Amino acid sequence: FGGYIEGSEASTLDVIWALLSNPWLLIKEIFTPFGRTIQYLLAYWLPLAFIPAISPTAWMVAAFPLLTALMRQDYWALSVNMRFAINIVPGIFYGAIIWWSQHPGVFTRGAGNEETGRRGDGETGGIEITHKEGDVNSRFEIKPGFRRFWIFCLSLSLVFTFTSNPHRAWSFLFPTSIDPLIYISVPRQWQHAGQIRSLLEQIPPTASVSATTHIVPHLSNRREILGFPSLRLINDARQEISVDYAIADLWQFQQYEVAFDDDRERLRKLVPAIEQILAQGNYGIIDFQDGVMLLKQGVTSESTALSAWQNFREEIEPILQKIGKAGFEGFKLLDSKHLS
């Protein structure tokens, strides 16, 4: 919510007051970017045939977490594949269930208002209910028109899921980007993954590590881990220390920077950060393979690894020449809090 306040720090009350005192800015942020906002809502509504959109319960339960996501000045806030959606999905589904239970005859045939129990029939789509009068069992089924509409919504939702390629999970099947075309074959991805594993094997199991985004999950079982280029942390003894190792996968950003702004920015910022780390002399490169660098605290760089890094640096020089102002922002990542 940094765009709502002035300065680099603010309390919760400061943020709330800033939101209330800038209603037009708040409304603008909620509805813009308009296209992505609509896509975000459709991702929740489509699987449930738009029932949450007309369910007051869904709006009441999911209102605050949904509003928080829409207000955030963060590209990833409008993504159902990120952790922000965890707070919204339960309210959306709960609201749909409540609405359907209160309006059983809208989309079904044979439903009455006196039902006391029901159970589903997975094969026919029918639902068996028990009426109060005489405990007579009867059946009702989803109306054919609504059934077809719901199937259409579910199918469309699946299409969007595949084509959006969440977290690039389907990149082994089809290109990550169409224009410009970016496709990395499965054998090439396996080869790169093998290079990363060979570097990870050089890190002792109990060592503290700083790693770039795509490597962090492979080290998540460690007690002390940071996101690169941060190098200092407070351990369990409440002592501020520098991590023992740092590993950075620049190849990943190099492959995708031509199509994705976030990868381009990370590459532009990480290269100056690495150069500053090496210039300070507290860390040395002990291995460099396929665009992946392994740094260790308190050692000098090995000549072979340093030469490989310099060759890679020359390879990506055309990209870095486009840095402009973004390049200088990279140095701001590395103040005295990150390096010692």
C-alpha cells in the first residue's frame, strides 16, 4: 500500500487513514487495471457458474480479503495462483453453497421447500431428497440448460488454467510465450536442473543460504535461508550473521527476460548486485555452471568459476546496456543491511 502514503514507513493506522482520506485514489485502484480485475473475478466465478457473483453471503464473507487484493498496488495481487487467494476462495465457495441451499428450485427440477436431507448421485447428476410429509423419497435433477451452462463454465475455466500457464507449470507442453516465442524443451530443462543440483550438493546440510526465487523451494527445509541478494539474517540466538553460501540462477532470468518484465528487472538488478558482492571481497565464486553461480563466504574466487562468470557477463551485456535507470536501482538493494 505504499502508493497511498508518503515516506518509506507507516503504521497500520497511517495506512487506514490514507485509504479513507483518498477515496478517489482508492476507487481507481480497486477497478484498475480493469481487464485484469475482470479476469481475476472470473477466475473465482467461472467454476461455480457465476453463483458467487449473485450470492450476498459470498460478497459478505469474501469482501475484506477481496478488497485487500484489489487495493494492493502489486501485479501479483491479482493472481489466483498466489497465496493471496487462500483468504478469498473459502468465502466464495461457502457463499455459493449457501445461495444454492436457499434457492433449490432455481436450477433444479423436482425440488421443494420441505426437504430435510439430500444425497448426490454422481452418475446421473440427480439428487435424492426426503420430504417431511410421509418421509417419501423423491428425486430432482439439475435443469438441462443450467447443466450445459455449468459444463461450459467449467470447460472455459480449465482452458484459462492451461493457457495462463500458472507458475509456468505447463511450459514443458507448450511455449511459455507466443510473441515473442519462448519454448525451452524438457531435455534442456532437465539439463539445467542437473547443473543446479550439482551446485546444491556442494552446500552442507546445516549451512545458511541465500538463493534466487526458483531455487528457494529446493532449500526450504533449512532453518536459515534468504532470498538473494540479501546476505544477512538474525539467527535463533538473536545474532545478526552473514549467510555461509549464496546461489543465484541467472540463466532462468536470461531465458525469459525478453517477454517478462519481472525477469528482466531481476536480471538487471542482480548483475550489479553480484558485482558489488565480489568487489567487497567477503564472498568468492567457487563454482559457475550454466548461468548458475555458487558463492561462499570467506574465500577467494576460483579462477575457473570466475572466468565462467565473466564470459556469461559478456554474453548478457546487450541486455544490460538497456538498463538505464533500472540498473542504478539494483545497487539500492545492497546497503549496509544486506552486506558486511
